[in-house]
Amino acid sequence: MNPIDEIRGLLTKILREPSSRKETVKEFERYYGGIGTIARRSIGGDVLDILDDLVYDLAFYVPDPATRAQDPSYYGDERLVKEVDVALRLLSQAGIVVPLGQR
């Protein structure tokens, strides 16, 4: 599968399947972190910048409220949805086709 298709699918899954968000965020982080140099070159600079920013932001997603209370930089599902939605909008503006209702 094309890396962009896989990334888009994982981001869409985060929005559509709340019960599996924690696992899907981890899956996205693993997948994106494992993309090789050749695949990164095929993605393009603007899109990589958007995804790099998102990966950084996702590091602060903590679904458990008790753990989240330990650090003010942690956030939960509400902000996660906003972060992913913004990333999908930016990807759309960069020319990546994003399914309707997911940007």
C-alpha cells in the first residue's frame, strides 16, 4: 500500500473508531516512524512537515484521565480529534485527497 494511503487510513480510523484510538495512535506512530528514506522522498516536504508536527503532538495524547492529570501538556480524546482534523485539513490543502467528512 502507498504510504500516504496507509497514513490517511490510520488518521481516518482515529476519528471514526473512538474505542481503538489509543492503539491506532500507536500504530500510526510506529508506521510513520518506520517509513524508509525512499518512501519519505516520495511523500514530499510540505506533507512531511505536517506529519512530523502531528507525530510530535500525538506524543502528548494520553487517554487515561488519571495519567493525564500528572502533566498539563497531556491531552485527551477531544484535543486528539482536533489535532487529527487539523492535520487532515492541512493534508487536503497540500493536495492529498481526504475523504469527505474527515477534514
